[in-house]
Amino acid sequence: MASSSAATITMPCSPKKLHSPNWLKLPWDLTGSILFRLGAIEIMTSVQMVCKSWLDICKDPLMWKTIDMHNDGDPDTDLDLEQMCCDVVDRSYGQLLDINIEYFGCDELLPYITASLIWRQTEYMVDMKCEGCVNAVKNKFQIVNGVKSVEVDLSNQVVRILGSTPVKIMTEALEQTDRKARLIGQGVLEALRTTTSLAFRSEYPNLVIDICACSTANLGESRALIFDS
């Protein structure tokens, strides 16, 4: 009788799984340092959409002290670069030092950028009934970026806010206190208006707006505009 032996099958070793780093678990400051090196357009169109953590980092005013909106100058781009520029300037909350608006800068955009650096007084009519309401409003604005001071007139139910915070952000902050709020108006105090040039010199000595290759006649081919006059 012929003998038979069972064939031995040797299975190949499975390759070791490669573990790629989880970029979402990096420390906040390290992630911010990495994202800071990207351009504003890339951050606004893709990076901030990765996850909520990255979105929060991309909203940090420290991310927008320098705004680089470098682009290839394509006139057929679908991106509204002027609106995007306004959005990132708003995120800087008055801390802007350097901005590149190459190829798309215009006369209408420059005043918006400079206005973001000037403290404005904004007044709201707010439904308040007691000192507890006053404290709730004041405490809320302690954590709002760009707010320098808050004055509350309980008898007239008026809240006056001094700073560079966009109106939309201040309105949302008041609504989060569960109180009805109505915008009365906003303006630059005369004392601030008369010292604007000094403020730019002392607080923003290095502010540079790069307008290289802008297409408007007034801007021409100037390389930079420094607000220190």
C-alpha cells in the first residue's frame, strides 16, 4: 500500500501594518505653527474644513497677524478673493501686521484693512433688568477677541463696546447671554480719530500691505504701502 503524507503549506508572514501619525492629535500650538506656514487661501478653502479642532485653530487671531493671500493672478478664478480677504482680516481682530493682496488689491479693499486696526465704539440697546444682567454682559465680553472695554448704562439699557471686534461677533456674543440686543450705531471716537497717525506709528510700526502687481491705476506698481504717516 502506498503511503501518503500530508502536504505542509506555509503561509507567508503578513506584512507589518504601517502606522501613520495622527495629525489631529498634535498639540494645539504645534498644529498652529504648521498651519501658519500655509497661505490664507489654502486655509480658508480646505484646511479649516478638515475638523473642528483645525477650524478653531484657524479662527485664532494669532494665526492672522500675517496674511498671505498669494495667488497666480488668474482673472477667471471662481474665488471671491476680496470677500475672503475681508473675512481673514476680521479674524485678526486688530492684530494685523503684514498682508499680501497681490493681483487683486483695490482701492475699496485698503480702507477696510486699515479700518480693522482702528478702535471703534459700538452701541447696543440691550434688555437688562438688574446688576446681574450687567455682570453677565461684561463677563461675556471678557473672552471676546478685540474688545478693549465695555461700558454698561443700566438705566438707559445701553451697552457701549470699544475695540476692533466685527459687529457680527459682538451681536452674537450679546445674543448668547439670552438677552435681546439691537444695534444703535458705531463710530470712531474723535479722540481716536485725531490720533490715528500716532496710533499707527506706535502700535503698528511694521504694518506692511503688499500690493505688488495690483491692477488699479492708483496703486500702480508700488511694492508696499506702510501706514505710518
